[in-house]
Amino acid sequence: MENNWTINQTKELFSLVKSTIDRGEGLKIAFQQMAERSGRSLNSVRNYYYSQLKMFELVPKLAEDLGVETVSSRRAEFELFSKSEIEELMTKVLVGKAKGNSVRGVIATMACDDKEALRLQNKYRSMVAHHKARVTEIMNGLAEKNIPYFNPYLKKVVDGSAGDNLKRLNEYVAKLDVDEVAGFLNLLGKLV
């Protein structure tokens, strides 16, 4: 089905949302009803609603001119993570995964309830996907302390002492002169 929404469908969606909220029910019910009526997917309806709600919040006159009645958002106040909370979360998950625990399992021990667990899990996934430099910094800190951790980019457990061996090898090679480096590389070539 085409993804174009008519003004009447938009009004109907916002009307369903209002009546659902007035009854004390969740928005998902309104989205499901609109999905059934319009032949669209639930996710498509939800995404459209939030995009339109944002637009109507930015330009209230537009909603008024179209005859669309919006309701005040019940969204909870967005709670940001502090730098120390991020470090604690990432450290516990990376170390826990190295011990054979799942991300969810580690987070379940940290969270007070399902809502907090979901929040922590989403933050962990976001950090891995979008903040590689920060995650790498945390992993480097664990390696410096010789703490085994799970590297989500290599998908393997890294023993903290292995990082020290590579560091020592790097320092050793850096101290060699040109002829000694050539001899060292020649020796390595024979081993491979």
C-alpha cells in the first residue's frame, strides 16, 4: 500500500490516540486499530504518528488549521547517562561477557526492574554501535589493569595480559636499530 496519508486519516489517527489515552490505555492500542483500518503495519502507523506529533508540536497552528487535536505527550523525562554510569555499564557488561554471561544476564543483575534493564541494554547497544572510540578507551583501561574482557568488535574474549605482551613486543622492536629490525623480521619470516 502507498505510504501517503490523507488529512482525514491523520485526523482519525490522532482521534484514536486521544480516545485511547482518555480511557487510560496505551498508545499501542490506537496504533493497532489504525493499522487494521488503513492496511498499514503497526510500526508504520507508530512512526507516522510520532513524526506528525513532532511537527504539530513545532507548528501548533498547523494542527489547529487541519482540525487535528493533539494530546499532551505522556513521555517520561529523558534521563541521560553520566560518564561514570556509562563506564560502569560498559565495564560490567564487557567483563561479565568475558566470564561467559550474556549481556541481558549482566544487565539483569544491575537493573531494578524491566524498564531499567531495557534502558541499560539500549545504552550498551548504542555505545557499541555508535561510540567505538569510547568503548575502545574502556577496553584499553581494562587491558591496562590485566582484566579479561569481551571485545564486541572482534567478538572474542581478550585476556588483559595478552595486551601487555603485545605492548612489550612493540616497545622491544621500537628500541632496535634498522639492522636489528631487519634481522628480527627475517627471523619472524622463518617462523611463519
